[in-house]
Amino acid sequence: MRVILADDSTLLREGLVRLLAEEGHQVVAAVGDGAALVAAVEAAPDVDAVVVDVRMPPTHTDEGLRAALEIRRRWPGVGVLVLSQYVQKRYATELLTGEGAEKRADGRADGRADGAGPSGVRSGGVGYVLKDRVVQVDEFLDALERVATGRAAFDPEVVRRLLARSTRTDPLSRLTPREREVLDAMAQGHANAAIAERLYVSRSAVEKHINAIFEKLELPGNAGYSRRVLAVLRYLGS
């Protein structure tokens, strides 16, 4: 896997470089700000994924997320994994539902994405993981592998914050507790079989819950793993 890293913390950046190298991946570039990240992708647009922090110079607010949005728009084939201590709800929703995301492919009916767009060109995945996950190396590497292969990887805490809306205006209030659990697992990027295992129910029960979720949220019946996640988040961000 060919990866570009962007984080203003030299210690974390160099740690990730070493970690990825030890796992057999190639770090094409490791930079410290959003502008340098975009420039690095422009110089190597065939990379599999970028890992980017949210807050970087010069203002340390949302430079990383804005760079991620630009990459999603200009190079939709590059996977984007946001790695941060913070959940910026506005930009996280836009990242997950933006123009680059709309170019993703429909997945198969069993909830697995094939990572190829309508024209057969691979589309990059998207993920948002909190930095606490880095200490859990396997989880971080799994998230990176997902986005590099056109799939989704969302930290459970990110999902909870994105789904946290007032029940007065929230269409999620129409869902049952079990349907909300299924939706939460979907948004984390789990396929139907994995959801069934996590919730100790049958796969057919999961499929029934998912159909009910789409019906209650008045969403199109596209069965694609990645598309269904993005469709739900697009609806929540509207």
C-alpha cells in the first residue's frame, strides 16, 4: 500500500512512518500541513490512501479536513482516512457526503463494496478515526486498509456524534433501538455478516432491519455497502 501522511506532530508522524514501514507499506510522503498534503497528492496521485490530521498549521482549526475535502474532490480514487483527537461535525459530514463520495460505487447485495466506480475506475474510501485508535495498531491498520480499498471506516465515537441530533427534527427517532444499533454498525463500515455477529442475530434479521431503516428514512433502496453508509450520513447532514 502506498500512503501519504499529514500531521503537524513530528513525533506522531515519524511513529506512523515507522509503523507502516514495518507492516510492509510505502510512505510516499510525510508532511506537516494541509497545503503540503495537497501538493504531495498532486505529485503522486496514484497513492492508495492519505492519513490526515484535522488541526494543522497555520490556524490549527480545520486545515486538515479542508485538504481532505479537496483531495476527495480532485482525486476521488485516493482513500482518505482522517485521524484526529477531535470530531468536527460539519466538515466530517461534508467529507462523508461530498462530491468525491458521490463518485463511489454501488456495492454488492451482501454489503461488500467492490471499490470500483461506474466506469470501472477504482474509487477511494473514506474514514474518520480518533487518535486513541492508533495505540490499537490492528484497528488503525484495518481502517487504513478499508479506505485504501474503497470502503468505509468510522470510529464509533465519530458515528455517535454525527448521529446525535434532536429527536424533534431527527428522522432517526422513528427507528427502533435495534434498528439504531444496526445503523450504528453500518456507519462504522461493517458488512451484514459482521453486524449479525456483533448483535447476536441472524443475517436475515439484519437485512430486515436494514430494509426498515431505509424505508423509515425514505432513502433509495441501493444495496451497496458504502453507498448505504453515505446515503444515511447525507440524509443526516441535510
